[in-house]
Amino acid sequence: MFIGGIGGASYLDSFYSQLGDVIPEENRSSFIGNVVSLSELGAIVSPIIAGALMERFSINTPFYYNLILVLIAIVIQYVIRFKSKSIRKRPIA
């Protein structure tokens, strides 16, 4: 979540809601609080990371980095959704 906050890629409401759906009720509040805190910390550090990427490579590098993070967030959302569907299909007993 810290890396996602840096690029802004995982800072999506749908990402948080899917995480909340798979976390047990008794741990959900503290878990989401930690996730949001790490994302906010990443958002604070993001200008430093973007500046370092621009200084070292080119002005377009932070945008490619953000695109990669968005793709990673999409894959994580897909895996979460796939696993939550397979959990629902299992018999209770």
C-alpha cells in the first residue's frame, strides 16, 4: 500500500472496498485504517519519488511508473475477486 500510495495506483475506492469485503468483520476496521495510513504516507513521499525518477531518467518516467502500479493494482483486484468467488462456492460443512 505504501508503494501504491506513491504512484496513486492503489488509491482507488474500489480497491479499498474489495479489501474490506474479504477481511473478517472483527479485523476490518484496524486493517483498513492501516491500509489508508500507508497509502497516505506514500502520497506524501510521492513528490520525492517522482522528482528522483525525473532527475535520473526522464520527465515521462513517473507516468510509466504510475501506469505499472495501476496494472499491478488491477491484477491484485482480479485475484481478490477470483478468490472471493471461489470461497463463496465452497460448501459450508
